[in-house]
Amino acid sequence: MTTGGVIAVHIGAGYHSPTKEGDYKRLCKVACAKGIDMLQSSASSLVTLVSVMKILEDDPLTNAGSGSNLTLHGTVECDASIMDGKGRMFGAVGALQGIKNPIEAANCLLGEQLKGKLSMGRVPPCFLVSNGARQFARDHGIKEALPGTMTTENALKSYKKYKRQLSECSVNHEAPSAKKRQEESCLLMDTVGAICLDTNGNISSAVSSGGIVLKHPGRVGHAAMFGCGCWSENVKDDKVGIACSTTGCGEQIMRTNLAQKCCQNVQAKDNPIEAVQETFTQDFKSSQLLCNDSEKLGGALLVSYDQNNAELVWAHTTESMCFGYMSTRDKSPKVKMSRLPSGSKCGESLCLGGCLFKLS
Ligand code: GLY
């Protein structure tokens, strides 16, 4: 099947400063334009996806790759995962240090599984963490980062600010007010992700994150977890093809299996926007699994498609979410900074929308 291709990228749901809005949008544009160039030259979904993700990881603006949030010990530990809708294979790395593009390590794990069993019939891994993940990346020739080069000035500045607040809290034995906690939880998280539908009708998705600032070393978030950070299934029989990349509070997204859940609901219903709205309302915001959490912070970018059309849906409960998209029929990428309308509440209100692409 040869159809039109689509690329969609996000640079996270969280809080995006209005003063940097132009830079965020430019980055989404550059990533989409690169993806469409590649798809127009017949690159595959996975190859295009990894190139686009590397652009997002390499930009110091994003909390992924270089520029990642720092852990409690001031180190960079990255999570990333990728899923291929054709073979439904998945590769992921968690709490990975010292590798310039974590998505390359995740993709390499995916690729190695496609080669089949290891010697003596051993099962190839789909998810590696920490030193084991780093060793795997080295053994497969994936580029290492020079010491210190993944820590940006901005990441260090935020780290110092929050570390100082943390020690003041411990000295005063004071819990921050609910309002302050809510504002800060929107500030501290974001992630990058992308979805790519190639001109042969194969879809894939990915996500990459430096996690939450001051996270415990060794903490792994949704960006590395199966069914949580990304999900992809090619169109098959009477089911639409689908892919999703999520962003927000890793722990909440993990407990609600958000990426897979959104995809299952879209496949079960006729209207993708209504299906994502229902997932966020019933399976995330009102989920019994999150009943102890006062604010629910999540975002998702999703593409569904059949032989003729594709539909993009975005949704977030955070202050803002920035994303871009383009099809091989479009002249230029579209980018959007979606912000909760005034009067709505971060962690409670839901903002969502969508758009259609003609494929044939
Ligand atoms: N959104 C980043 C994380 O929770 O890991």
C-alpha cells in the first residue's frame, strides 16, 4: 500500500514559557520538515522517526538527551522507548547515562530483537536500564556523550534552584502549599515524542525524557515503560492503524497505561477525539488508580489512520503542550502551543483537539 505519510512531534506537556514560545515552535517545525523530507525520499517509518527524535533530543530546549532535568545527585539519566506498528516490537532504555541519543539505544534494542533469538536460544532483551543499557549501547557502537556535555546551563540553574528549595523545606519542616505544589508539578515535567506514518502505511512512535527534576537516581518513568510512553499498531483487518506518544507525570502515566489505553479506545470507537476525551476523563482523571493524587498531569499525541485518511488528536491536562505535524501533501509544517484556557485548572481541566489528513 502506498499512501501519503504523516509526521507528528511533541516537546512535552507541562509548562512552556511564553518568552520561549517562538523557539519551541521553531524546533517542532524543523523536526517535522526533516521527517517529511525523509518520507518523501521513501525512508521507512522507523528510520525517519529516529532521525526526528534525535533532533528533539539534541536541542538543549527540551528535557530529553542534552538538556535533560538533573537527578537528586546532579546527574543526567535518560529514558526512551520506541514501538514499531508493523511487527509490534518494542525497545526501551531506562536511567541511561552517558549516551548522546537514548532513542538510538532503544531503537537498537528493537532492531536486535527482529534478528531473532541469541546464541543458545536466549531471548533478546527489549528493555535495559542503567549500566547494562550503557554497556549494550557501547557494544553496538552507539555514540557516547563527552563527560559533562549533556548538562546544560539551564538544567543546572533549575537544579540549583530546586535543590535550594528542597533544603529550605527540610530545615523548616514545611510542606509547600497545595497551590505552589500544583504550579511546580506543571513546571517540572515534559518529554519529547514523535509519531511517523510512512508512505507504505507503516506507523511507529517514540518517546524520550530526562524525567522529573530532582528525581531519585535510578528512577524510571513512563518514557521507558511498555504501553505507557508509546504504542503503535499498523492498520489490520477492520481495525484502524494507530500510534500514540504520551507526556506528563511518568508515575501517573505508568499506573494508567496511558498510551495503550488511548489506542485501544480509539480502535473501539468511531470518533478518535471522543475516544481520547473519554480515556482522559474516565481512565486518567477519574481513575481509581490515581485516587490519591490531587492533580493528574498528562498529555498525549495520537495518530489514527485507514487506507484513505489519517487523524491527529492532542490532549493535555497540564498548563501547556507544544506540538507540530505535517503530511507529505502539505507545503509546510503546522505547529501549535496549546494552553489551558483561563479559568481552567492545571491537573484537572482537559484541553484537546484534532485535525484530519487526506492520505490518498
Ligand atoms: N515526564 C517525564 C517523566 O515523568 O518521566
